[in-house]
Amino acid sequence: MNPSVGEWKPSVAASEWTPGGTAAPAAAPAPPPKTESAVSDIDESDPLWQVVLTKICNGDRDRALKLINDPDQLTQYPEVEAILAAGDAMEEDWEKEGDKLVKEVDGMAIDDSKPAAADTKMEEEEPEEIVDAVEGDPREHLNLVFIGHVDAGKSTLSGNILYLTENVDKRTIEKYEAEAKERNRESWFLAFIMDTNEEERAKGKTVEVGRAKFETDLHRYSILDAPGHKNYVPNMIMGASQADVGVLVISARKGEFEAGFDKGGQTREHALLAKTLGVTYLVVVINKMDEPTVKWSKDRYDECIGKLRPFLKGCGFKIKKEVKFMPISGLNGANVKDEVAESECGWWKKMWQAGDNNTDKPTLMSLLDSLDMKGRMADAPVRIPVLDRYTDRGTIAMGKVESGTIRPGMKVTVMPTRQKFKVDGVWSEETPLASARPGENVLVKLSGASMEEVQKGFVICTEPACRSVDKLICQIMVMDLPDQARILTAGFTANFHAHCAEEEATVTKIFETTDRKGKVTKGARFANIGQTVICMIELARTVPLEPFDDYPFLGRFTLRTEGKTCAIGVIKKLPPKKE
């Protein structure tokens, strides 16, 4: 591979590239390349191509094309050796940046920073007239992800919110009650609103991320009901990567809180992943407070909060600013839309009026409406990580607008393939939009794009497009390790999760470790659980990414292997752009 290439150009096989790890639909076999199409794929600005064409082959393109595809013969020319050596030197210089970086980085910093707004304005075509296109609802849109241990009551709470906001009619609820009674699981009827497939209803466990919408006078909300079982954590990551607010559902029932919070429970892993994936606020609801073993006990509520506070602080949450606590009953709706009766719980009114536990609102709905979302930049370059895509008279990409404002008629670049398309239309659900701001879940139709050209984990951008790399220098915190590898060393492999992308990754070099007491070891050969590490990671294929300081939502990642979250991290430096 030529390290001096100006830009990566996709080959015919690029259509099979899938960062999400999910096999793409089988593509028709590509025809054998012809000389004409091969010539058109050559980057004329590539220094290597210019030297081969002008200096070695004296302008003979056919000879130059044959030579450029024969590395063994190519390296016999001193002009080529000089260019390759220059590229290697640039790569070595970048790797030395890791040693400089360790002097600049203090502690692990996983909180939101504002990306710098772009100076250059995107060149746009006049938007096409879309029938009945609207500017978009002026109420702010928030994505809520419901997370927590299996059986904590996430789906029941989600379903009850939809019922209380009149998004589900009484007849449907009666039907679900009858179905739940047939299964001898009467308390599951509200969960059936979110758990729609037979497997989920039979087992009482959410598998896929359930999606629904509700509205208040102040906000529009999308519910993402994440699975709690450890086997479905990758599905939970996909849901949480879109979320603005995390609702961590904790069961107060005796034994259930302990099972979720102890080592191996999903309460710990979900809270950790929520922070890594960019959740701005975490609302911790202590559920099942009406349960016979709890009976709205203040002692039990305080016990749960007392154990959660230090752990959430260790995950990187600023407790006073970002975490809210509230007791609820997801099944009967107490403290969800209406405040619990004083006859049932005499201590709650005094607590919220005093602002204890960072909460000065009586109910979950009023608390959500009071949250102020900062850092959404409508004037920055567009960035939409692709969650999925489907075809409907053209390819339509699904994703959340992370920054910028997207409009029909815009020209966009899809990374990492750098292919350019025109936006034919933008929708929220089935409503055509004249524009979509940050925070909106949108459908984007790209003119002339095939299903293979827009895949899960790609990023839709306006210029300047985001970076696409297979190496990065990062800062990680080691949270857990596989049973057979109790230390992290160079050569450690794991699955790399960033925004909607998933890729195989290898730790190639450790620059520095810092233990819990602040002791720094430069040039360390290994790292233990609990240590912060500055290291270099190499990915199996290129992934669209940015440094955390520029675009936090493209600069966070998680390393997982063997069903465990091994490390959380932020990207500090990417390789230099090759001229």
C-alpha cells in the first residue's frame, strides 16, 4: 500500500464493506475490470502516479497502469523508493505524537465539549419543492433510552408512559391484559406495548430496541427501550448511541437491586455504556416502590441511591449536574405523570420540594420537560451516523442528526467511501421536512445511491467531511478483562463500538498508564483493571471518526469482548491528513 496516496478511492469490492459487522445483502458479481474503468479510478493527484506516468513511462498511460499494479517491479526505480520512504517517515512522525500526547493529557475526561463550527459554508443547490414539506416542529426533540438490568421494569414503564400520554387506547390495553393473563403473567400487559414480537412476549425479555413516540407541551420524545439481558448488549449499544437522556431503571424489590448491581449485573454495564455513548443526563428511577417487600420505604430508596452514587461518579457522571434520582412505580403510574399520594408515600413531597438528590420536580414527565439540552450546533457541518437503510424507490438512510442542519437539495459526502450524493428528501417518520436540526431522527433519501453504497456505520457529512481512519491514539479506562487475559497488553483484540459502527480492533502500542492513586508509568508494557491508558489502536478496516475534542459523538468508543465491556475511551489524535 502506498502511504502517500492523497485520498482513499473505493475499489469494486468496496461495496461489501460493513462496519456494523452485519453481512450486507449479496451484491451481483462485479464484471472484470476494463482498462478504461481502471484508468478512471486512478487519482491523478497521487504523487506516485505522477512520477510513474511522467518520469518513468514518459506519458505512456497503458505502461504506467501495468507498472503501478506490479509492486515488485515498481520498487526497482529509485524515484519510487524516495516517495515510499517519505510516506514511511510521515507515519513514524505521527506515531511519535503519542509520546508528546501523554504530556498533554490529564485525567480521563468523558464529558461533552462543543465542536468548533465550520468556517466554510456548504455549497448547496436550490432545494427541490417537496409537497407539504414542513419546517419541523419548534418543540425540541429528545431521544430517551431506557436501560437497566433484566426485569427491572423498563418495557412496563415505557408502555405506561405511552398509555398515560394517550398514545395507546383502552381497547388495546384490554387486549394485552387478556393476553398476559393467558400466559399467567398479568403484570406484563404494559410491556406488551413495547415488546411486540412473540419471542419477547413468551420470555418476558426485550431483544430488539423498541421504538415509540410521545409528546408533551414542551418537548417531543422518542423512546428507545433497550434490552437488559447481557446477551443483547450490542443491541443496547446501538440504541444508546442515539440517546440524549438515559433513564436507568432500578428495581427496588429485595434481591433484584442486588442482582443487577453486583458484579455481572447489567445495571453497572448499562450505566457505564450510557456515559461512554454520550448520554447528556441520566435519570435514575427506583422502580417497583409499591412492591410488597418495599412499600415505598424511604430506607430502601436511600440504600439504593447510596450504592449507586459512588459508582456513577466513577463512570464519569457529574452527579450534581447530570444525574437525577426519583422513586416511581412503573406498573401503577405513581410519580410517572401524577405524583404519588401522600397517604402511600409521605416523605416524597418534602424531598423534591427541598431539591434533594438533584430533583426539584415531583414526577418523571415534569423532570424530563425541565432538562436543558446544550451543545446542539445547527450551524456546524452535517454529521448523521447511519443506523440502518432500506430501499423504497431509492435508498433511504436512517439516522440521528448529530450536528448541522440537513435540507433537500444539499450535496453530501458519505464516509468512508467519499462518494457524493444529492439529498432528494428528508422525513421525520412520514412527514416531509424542509430542514432537520440536531437531535432529530430522520430518513434521508440519497439520489442515485445503492444499498451497498450506504451502510450501517457510515456517516453522512457536508464539507468538510469527517475523517476516516484505521489507526488512532486514544485514552481508555480499563473496566474489565476476559477471564483468560487478566492484563491488557499490546496485541489485545476486541470489538470497537463507536456511534453506529462496529469493527475489530487491536491495541498495538501502550504509551502510558495511570493507576487509581495517580501513579504514572511511561512506556508501560501492560495495564490492569482500573487504570487509565494512553495507547494506539489499529482497526481492521477504516471507520469514520473524529477527535473527541472536535466532535464528541464521533470521538467516543467502547471495547468489548467475550460479552464484557473491557474499556471505554475517547479519541485524542488521528493520523495526519495525507496531502
